[in-house]
Amino acid sequence: MPPKRAAPSSSAASKAPAKKSRPSTKGTGAENAAALEPARDPRWASLSGSANADMNYKITMSNPVEAYSFTLLCQPPLPNGDEDDEEDEDEEPKQRCDGGKTCLCSKPAADHPDHPWKLSVAGKTKYFIQHTQCDLRDPDNFEMYTFNDHMAYGVLEVIQNLFLDYQNAGDNVKEQCAVCEALGLLLASRRGMEMSMIDDGELFEQTLLLVGRLFLSMLARLERENLLSKDSKIFNLGTIMAIYMMIPAQNEDGFQATPRKESIGPKKDGKNWRPSEFPSYILAYARKYDIKLVGPHNIEELVSEAEQDVDLPVPESNTGAKADPFGFEKALKAYSTRYKGVMQFLSKRKKAGKTAIGGDALDITTWTPAERKAFAFKGKDPLGAKEIAALKQGSVLGMR
Ligand SMILES: [Zn+2]
């Protein structure tokens, strides 16, 4: 499907006010716009749908009270085996989602404590934006054929960007939680599963191991900040923890290379773990703090498959800036060194991308018209002058 319109799509992200309409109280409009505009991340190309989507997120989520409040989704945002339910006529018919008119969507989470599908507004918005990010990396949407697995590597590029977002949000625990929501949901979604199509099993596996490590480092931080509890201010802990337990199940064979045991920080405690066992550690945190794992249809099975008895790090041993017992930063650095430039190489363009991992080399809107034309079915740039002008103005390309 070719990109039909460059106008803001119906996603929440596009509700951000356009640059010109933002309030200007004093001084020149330009000065104010510069002051209000969130920083543009250096990982993006100068013309990039990814950058626009990211900027839209930052602008839409600029009010922290709103961004970190919790909202409901009436249906799980995942394929969760419910295909079976649809055939099961005896079950009570499910209420259709009507975008919040009568369904639970966007209702205040506090009014429905037992509904498992709660997300922070930031996490939900970020999750939907990741689908836009994936769409921008799907040559089918542009009526192009580039190379095998472009889409699958595109999903990987999106996931790598979420690693960087998590790292960048280091000062803001709530934003780190929002990144975790988006990352976990994306990986569990149909779109996220397309990443398993890449032809590099090691890169796939190392990426999932880093996901597990990222999430454990999040849990360890929440524990240190007394946010890990049954009645935590992070209302959806039980759901998000359960989603991360689903992740290794994507690969039916499990992890091929069993990673070596390594120290779970700090060394003086003498504890060890294997990064591939991350679901067991998630389960251990849930048990330690009496957090009910809810959401995925197969959660009981996931729990029974996990190692039941693992030794969690001691939070008191892990204080200060380098407190992460699971060593996410160090692992991210090693991963970046190992896999830098892969996306740029795959995109077949000489001047692609800016960062070691992540970025937007596979985002087709960052390609030049000539580069797109060379791979287009119809032999012309699938983006018209209108779409390119809209991209320059910061619009998010709508694909549907
Ligand atoms: Zn709904």
C-alpha cells in the first residue's frame, strides 16, 4: 500500500499541535518555538519520518502528569491466542472496541482495578508510535522491493532505538517504564514477531537477551526506589512483567547458544546468573513482592516453565549511580560495538544513518528520491512532492 497522505494520521501522536499554533507569549515566535521544541535526537537523518514520529511523541507527552497517568485498553493489544475464542460460540460474546464510546478504552485505570490491560498514556502512545516506525521500514508500504528481510531488520532497528530511548531516559524512572511498556508490547505483537525473520540468528538472540537484561535492570531500579510492590504506583507491573515472560517463547527452539554464567552485581555477593534465564528472575521478583502476573492468555504455562528458584541480587548492595546488578549499560555497549553499522550496510546506501545501532537507515522516508526510485515497482519515487514537503514540515506519514 503506497503512502496515501502525509497529513497527520489518526494516531495519538498526530494530535500534537503543529509548530505554528503553539502558544507564543513574548518575544519572537521563532525563539519561543526553539525554547519549547524538545531536543531532536542526533540519531535521526535530517529528513526522516522516524524523527517526526519521535518528535510528535515528545511534544504530545510534554505534560508529565498526563503522560504518566494510567489508562485502559479494552482488548489486549496483542495476538494472544484469542483466535480460538472467536470460534468458541459458547463463551460470552466479547464486547467490541468502539474506541472508548462504550468499551473500557481510555477510561481511568483507577475505576477498574481488576482489568489487566492498563498502560501509562506515555507507554500506550509510544507503543502505537512504534507501529508507525515499523510501517516506515516496510517496503511494501512504498510499493518497493529492496532486499530480503528489510521489514524484519526494520523491526530490529526500531527495537534498537528503544534500547537507546531507555538509556536516554535514565533520569526519569517513569519514562523508562513507558519505554519498557512499548518495547514489551511491540515484541509480543505480530509486528514485533517479524523480527524473528532476520537471517542472523545470533543477532536475533543477542537482541532478545539484551531486552531481558534491560527489563531486569528496570525491575532492580524499581526495587531500589521502593516502587516494586503489590500496590505500586506503577499500576500495570503485573501485566508488563507477564509480557516480558512471553518474549523467549517467540523463538520456539529457545535460546540456541546458552550464554555463560556471569556475576550478578556486585561481585562481592558472589551471585551468578545466566542472561537467558531472565523470565525466571522476573517471576522471582513477582513472587518476592506478591505481584500478580496477569494479561497473556498463557501466563500460567509461562510461570510453570520458568525456573522456580533463582537467587535475586540484594538491593542494598546496589546503590549509587552504577547500581544496576544486571549490567545493562555495559551489555548495551558491547552489543553496540558488535553490531554497529549493520543497518547502514543493509540499506545499501553510502550515506546512511548516524548511530552505531538504531537510527533510521531502514526508514524509507530517509532515502533520497533517486534511491527510492531505484527500488520502486513503478520506476518512480513512491513519495510525491506533497508527501516530501509534509515530511519536511514535521508530519508523520500515514500509511493506512
Ligand atoms: Zn476499546
